Amino acid sequence: MNIKIREYQTADAAQAAEVWNQVVEDGLAFPQEENLTAETGDRFFREQTYTGIAINSEDNKIIGLYILHPNNVGRCGHICNASYAVRRDTRGQHIGEKLVLDCLAMAKEKGFRIMQFNAVVASNTHALHLYERIGFTKLGVIPGGFRMPDGHYEDIIPHYYIL
């Protein structure tokens, strides 16, 4: 698979929303519970500081994406946050790593100084291992910070990375 990451375009809305919704429906990583439509997705992806789209250049399908935006405002506006989504049938092929690395470079280009993840779910071991490998620092544990689809609560582990 040949992966290219580029900026989101409105024409990507339906495919990007489909990939995003797979993560929402899994209920294991994103706090959102509502699916995006092509219309609400387009608005959502365009309102971010940057939305990166991972394309399989062999068939031009969207296989992943990330959103990058400020984590806060004003005196904390130099800290950004991001979320990553990879199409279910392409997970395990290091697409997430490519997305995170591209996102960190883009965050720096956009003038951010720190990347902060507020809620990495403790059972999301693939993400935890990836962030550790890249050099993120864990901030601690928030007990029961994430409600799982079956209603039980799981710990979340905030992280940061100096850009």
C-alpha cells in the first residue's frame, strides 16, 4: 500500500465521515457518540486548524485521517490536540503512526509548541505503545474517565509532546 497524506478537501467529506464514524461506532477511543453525515462531517473537518487525509494512492481511497486544533485558548493557545482515525480494514499497517508523525510536523508548522492528548483510553494499547515509541510523556491516570459502550468506566491517560 502506498500512503500519501494531504490536506482535507470538501470532496473527501463522505469517505472521511465514514472512517471517522467507524471509530465513533467502535466506542473505544473517541468521546463522540453521534455519527457524522457528509454535510456535518464537511463542516467539522473544515473548522479544524488542519485535517490531514491519508490516501491509498493505489486506489485513491481514504484509509485514515486526523484533525488538529487548539486544546485551549488565550495563554494556553500554543497547546494543540489531535484525534486519529484509521479505516477498520487497514488497521495494523502503521497508518496511525504515519498520521501522528505528519500531525506533529503540521502542528509545529502551524505554530503550536505542545501536543496534548486529554483522554487516551487505558485499553487502547496500540495507541499507548505508539505514543510511547514516538516520545510522548504520560501525565498520569484519570480513574474512570471514559465510559465504554457497555456502560463501565475505564481509566484515561493524558499525554503531551514538546514540538
